[in-house]
Amino acid sequence: AVKNNLGQYIGYLNNWATKKEYIGEGVGKILADRAIQILKSWGCESVRINMAYEGNRKLIDVFGKVGFKPIIIVLEKKFENT
């Protein structure tokens, strides 16, 4: 969780996944729900999930059903090593 430049305390769910054999069993939802509870108890005003621009549409739909909405697109330019 970090305080952004507007003074908002925002929690992030980053770098987490469900093992392949547990996909569809509700394990990911249990982990996400618990992480969200923890972030809320820390005083976070919101929770964000960072995904790749061409992220998995199924995941976007799943998180949309529990209240997550796309809010920003970040553009990135990589520098070539010279």
C-alpha cells in the first residue's frame, strides 16, 4: 500500500497467482478477499490490480463482477541498451 501524489492511500494486489491445479476452485478468490480485508484494515481508500494492457479478458471480467473497474492506461517506452 502506498500514498499517491494526491494523498490517497491505495492498496495494490501485485504478483500473485493461483497454481494451475487450483484454478476454478475458488482459491484465488479466497486469497484476494483476504488481501483486500488486510488492505482495508490498514486504512486504504481503494485497491488496484495492475495488469498488462493486453491482459486476460477473463480475469478482467471476473474482477469486474466484484467491483473492480478499469481506471487508467499507462503507456511505457522501453529504452534499448546501447
